[in-house]
Amino acid sequence: MHDGCTFNHRYVKSNPQDVENATWMLTVFNCFGHQFCLHFEAFNVGVAPVYMAFLRFMGDDDDAKKFSYSLEVGGFGRKLIWQGVPRSIRDSHKTVRDSLDGLLIQRSMALFFSGGDRKELKLKVAGPHLERTIVKKKYDLLPQR
């Protein structure tokens, strides 16, 4: 288990053509006194191979909405950034994945970020850069008559 609200992960695969429907990483970490799961996996959307990273909160949906996060992947002067609200662990992994609620990286872009030789996948996903969402109530003060 990782303690802290930010970190970097590297995902390396010697044959990037052989990763369909594979969950590579599930990382559990503590942040702000709560636990989160970072998922990273490969699957197909239709016939297009993609990689996806997303965050889930270990608790109910109402508490999950108190946080926001961002994930980023990049290389060679380019960067993709995803910002969102973590999904509750009570939402199934399949539900989150099928809703595409996370950082989606097409295989061609992932291979470009990896060095462009198309022979090895080397992705560095940074994040989750978690933040607490602070709810502020706005009160309009009207002059008394």
C-alpha cells in the first residue's frame, strides 16, 4: 500500500500487441485518511485497442464526490491529462471501465509515448493528484428595507 496523494507508475510490456483484456495494475493507496484504488488495463473499444487508467474510492458514492483527481501520460513533448471524480468501489470495475470514465489512451498514441518503435510499451502514468472538493455555500445578502 502506498501512502501519499501523488506518485508515478511505469507500465512496461515487451509485446504491446499481446495485451488485450489484461488488467496490469491495481494499486491501493492512502490519501487524506481515505483509501483509493488506481486501475490500469488494456482492452478493446469495438475493434480499437486502448489502455485505460482510472481511480476508485473505497467508500460510498457521496463520499467519493468529495474528491477530484487528475492523471496524465505523455512523452516527446506531448501530454494527455484526465480530470475527474473518483468512482465508488461500490460501482463494479466493469461498470467504470465500460463507461470509459478515465484516462483513455489509444494504442497508437501509447506506442508513440513509449518511443515510437512500436516494439515495446513503456508508459508512465503520473497522478492521481488528488484534491478534496470544498463545498462553499453562497449567501446573497439583500439590503433591508
